[in-house]
Amino acid sequence: GQQLNQSPQSMFIQEGEDVSMNCTSSSIFNTWLWYKQEPGEGPVLLIALYKAGELTSNGRLTAQFGITRKDSFLNISASIPSDVGIYFCAGQRETSGSRLTFGEGTQLTVNP
Amino acid sequence: GAGVSQSPSNKVTEKGKDVELRCDPISGHTALYWYRQSLGQGLEFLIYFQGNSAPDKSGLPSDRFSAERTGGSVSTLTIQRTQQEDSAVYLCASRRSGGAYEQYFGPGTRLTVT
């Protein structure tokens, strides 16, 4: 199925470092969502973005909806071991009946 | 409140058998979605239910896949004559009505076809 281009595929960082990941698309999305998935569990919603240029924070997480509506990034500041997991971006178009199109995920490993 | 629940959590079946996967959405959520996640991959849309409207089945990979939603709440995804390539985690999500597009996911059912 159709996917967003998410990068990087994986990251190995030290505790305390900042992390940045992004998603790009060749087409416009009306909504961007960021999820985190841990082994054996479903994705958990972290941040939802509804307006182009919007910058939203949730604790140590900050995400932005790109001005062109074709990209979004997620930053995690001062990473901690429990940040480990797979982070997915997801986009929604009005014409798609609100189904989400997902990126392939960024696997984050945090070394204590 | 209670989140999205799915059952079973794991299912191992023989090739050619039929399976049924169940999803209980968050109470009051009118929209329900099924996605499939293959190993190491992102989520692939399968089907979408919104209230009493006809479901959007455009993501179903073959006619062996079908889903129902009874009474606007519980949904069942059925896979007939399972194949090994059907092995994946099947995730259900629900969303409340109105302008918000946040979807909330259940824990998934891990299906293994042997």
C-alpha cells in the first residue's frame, strides 16, 4: 500500500541526547499524527497536528506540520531509556475517508 | 476509560482454515478501522466503518478478507482459506465523531498461518 517516506529507519543514541525524525510525502495531507509502538502493543498516539506550520509539544516531544503540508518532523529532547520503541508518522487526507497512511517507522534505541 | 480491545491476542492456524478476529472499540466512538502490520513494516489500511454508512473496503487485499460491524460497535474481521502471507499483526482502531482525526489503537492480534 501507499506509504510515507520516514527517516531514519533506525537510530542508536545515548541517554540524554536529542533525537529528530521526519516524514515526507509527494502529496498533501490535512492531518499529521505521530505514534509510538512498543513490542507486543498497538501504536499509542503522541501528537496530532492539524494546521500547516503548526508546532505542538507534548512533554519532551515536539512535532511540526510542514508549511507545504507534505512533511512533518518529530523531535525528542533529553532522551531516556523508556523512549525506546518504534515511532510512526501517519497522514490523513480528506479524500481518503480519514484512513491513515503510515510511514515505515523509526526504530529508536537509547543506551543508558 | 477502557481503550480498544482485541481478541484473541495471538492466533495460530493452519493454512486453508478460516479465522475470525474481534475488535471492541472505545465506547461512543463511531468510526472503526482495521489495519495490518507485517513484520518490521508500517501499518496497511484494510477497511473503515463510519456509523451506518457503507464501509470503505478498498484496502482489503483479496476477497478472502471481509469484516462486519454489528450494532455500530463490535467488529469482526474474517479471513477465509488463510495463506501464509496472511501472517501479520491485525490492528483495530477507533475514532470519535466530529472533526478530530485521532485514531486510538488496540493491542492487535498476532496471526500466524502455518
